[in-house]
Amino acid sequence: MGYPTKVQLISRKKGNQWYVNFPNALAEALNFTKSEIVEWTILSTTCLQMTRQSCHITRKKKPK
């Protein structure tokens, strides 16, 4: 299942900024945390790759 997302453009005096928001379902499935750093790589004009710089996954403890 895909998650269509719009690309947003914010025009400012000092330059444009582009934003792509992550759907909540994807962020939760990948255990993203606030302010996590990711790196984008252009694979082609139709394909981007996003890689985490470090992964801070917290695992839930099993009840005893």
C-alpha cells in the first residue's frame, strides 16, 4: 500500500524551502523519533533513497 504525499513549497525572501511530510503510519512503523537525522540520495529523477544516519529504536520491555 502506498501513501501519496504532496510536496510543499514555502517561498521566502532569502530563498525557497521544500517540504515533504511523512505520513504518521510510516513514521510509527519505522519508529522515527523527533529531530532524527536522515540523508536523501538521488537514485534517478523518479526515485529518492532516504537513509538514517543513526537509528535510536527503543524496544518495549516484555512484562514479567
